[in-house]
Amino acid sequence: MHMACHARCDPLQVPLLGACAQSPHKPPKVYQKMIDRGWRRSGLYCYKPDLKRSCCPQYTIKLHATEFQASKSQRKLVNRWTRFVLGSGDGVAEGAGTVAREYATSLKGKGSSKEHRFVLEDAIHAPESTSNGVNNPAHVFEVTLEPSSFTDEKFALYQSYEENIHKKPDKHSGGFKQFLVKTPLQREPIPYPSTPPAHLPSHYGSYHQLYRLDGRLIAMGVIDILPSCVSSVYFMWEKEYEKFSLGKLSAMREISLAKEFHDAGVPQLKHLYMGYYVHTCQKMKYKGEYSPSYLADPEDFSWHFLPACQEALDRFRYACFTHPGNSLEGQPPLIGIGTCFQRPPLYSLPAMTIYVEEPPPQIPATILNQICYIIHRQGELPTSVPVTSSKYWKNQMSRESILYVVAHLGVDLSQDVLFLP
């Protein structure tokens, strides 16, 4: 997730610290359901943009990794990095392994059509020192996955990225830990039918994908591995390698990772979630270049092939794909032309902020009584109570905030999530 002006428009936020104890669902499955309904996480917090009131609506986008076909420009990007790592010219020594030798041939354009020979998984791994079988390459390139954790090395990369790319020097590690290290996801075994390749992790959860060149950490991706997808959270890199478009290269690697999970016997894990697609923002619109991609309808959360959504996105500020009649033109409420800002909240609850104007949704008490709220008493272990029994329910503004969050989660999913004060 790359925060930009559009990400400041009317967020709906609640913390997600685990699945409800009464629920059979494990946290990765719960979060999978949440992102399928338009939510995303930032550290421990999950949020959902209010598309109707946003000046630049953010649609959840996913790519079908097993059907992905790299474009010519995407193939060139991968090939360019491989040539840099292996060395100029063929880049493959006489003792090279089969994959590297065949891949070098494809870079030279010999034999059959290049497009038919480009296999994403082989191309992505070709520059890695553990895969290419190259003697004396120009550089040693390694990519590893590890559970998200803090190290001075990672924080130094983050500081460099913030200072050189975003022009916002950050001397304190607290923000990095809160945003890119902490996670609400519990680790849960991935149900491989047999022993997977060594580079694939054994558990669902949050990971750091580390890119090292000649032993130096030059880039890092923050990703979540979930039951149905690899979900991109953030990516950072050293500015000196900017010309190689490492952000786009990381997207290709994450597509390959999702496909490798699928091919290792996890058939439902076949998508890459790239966060949000913002049609009016070029920095976010690039995600549509990876095909086949699909957008979630903002109201019923069904998936629609991106090219089929283009006409509605071009015409409407807020586009509905299932029910086009619900689409909206014109400027959003309280946001002036050419501006993009966060309005003061109408009301707030600790760790929960929501921006609304219409009357709160009506949810039957029988359903609300099945939704849990965590209470803390000094000297006692936390316990859960029905949300209607919490002290916040007695306050009108807090009660309305809870109702809106339940509505945006959906009744079934709300029963899988613990609400926290």
C-alpha cells in the first residue's frame, strides 16, 4: 500500500487483533474475508475507504496469477535486471545450469518465439545465485522470505527510502515498527499436500521479502500470505537502483510467488492482491497493467474484469459495476474541486474513527448480541461480552460508530472479529 493524497480521503478504521474466540475461523481466513470486502491493513489496523465520499475512490484489485501473461515491456524489465546481475553480454558462463542457459538464449532471441519461451517463474529466479548456476556473475543476488520482524538493517533501508524517495527523513523506529513490522495475522500452517520447495514458507502470515545484492539489503517487500492470495502491503528500495523499476519487478516476483504456491499444491492460492486501484491517480493506476486483473464492486463485492470496468470508471466518480444505476457523477460531499483532504470526524471512538452523514444502519438486536466486544479490568484477563453490553454501547455516538463498522464488515464477518476499546 503506497500512501498518497487519495489515501487520506474519508477512511473507516477499526483495529483487528484476532478472530473471535467463538469463531471457527483462524485470523488469516478472517483477514482474507475482510480484504475481499474492500478492507486493508496498516500494521495492526484495518481500514476501509468510503468510496462514495472520496474524491478518488479506491477499488480493491486482484490479479489472477495462474493466468498472467507478461507483456513485452514486463519481460524486458525482468530481462534487464537479469543481465545486470549476471553481467553484460550473454552473462552465462560455460558451466551454467540448464535454466540459466535456456534463459540466456531467450534473452538473445534465438530459436522459437520469445513470448512462448518466457516462463515467469524461471525468469524471476534466473538472476538468483541459488538458481542460475552461473560461474563468476557480475553480482550475487539473493531473495529470501522471513516472518516480519525488526532489524537495524531493515530500518536503515526504510530511513533511506523515506529520505530519498519521499523526502521525509525519519529518525525514529516507532513508525516503521507500527506500520511495517507489527501484524494482526497469526501464523497458521499452509496445507501443502507434500513437501514444498525450500523457498516457500510453511505458514500463512506476514512476511518481509528481502532483496540483497552482493550481501547488501537493497529492497524489501512487506507481504501477507493468505489462504487465497499473496497480498502486497508495501515495498521500499534504495534510490540508486531506481532505474531498474524495482517496484514493478517486485510485483512480477509476487505474481510468481502466488503461482508457485498454487503449483505446490495449494490450488485456492492463485491471486495477487495489489491493494487499491485508483483510476484517477497515475501512481496507482499502473496496477491495471498486470492482466488479467479484476476489481471488486464497491457494493456487493463481486469481481469484474478490469477492462470491462473502464467505461464506468471514465464516466463516473463513483462506479458500481454490478448495478450501474448506483454510480455517481460530480464532486463528493464537502470536498471542493481540485482538493483532497480529510474532514474532521463527526465523532470518534478510541481506536475507531468513522466519517458519515446518513442515519446509522438498523441491525437487529439478535445479531448484535452475537458480536463480541473485549473488555479489560485491572488485574483480570480480558473477557468478551456482547457488543450491546459494553459501556460504549450506552453512548449514542459510539453506538452509531459500531453500527457503521458492522455494516461495512457485514454481519457474518462481524461475528468473526473482536471489537476493541
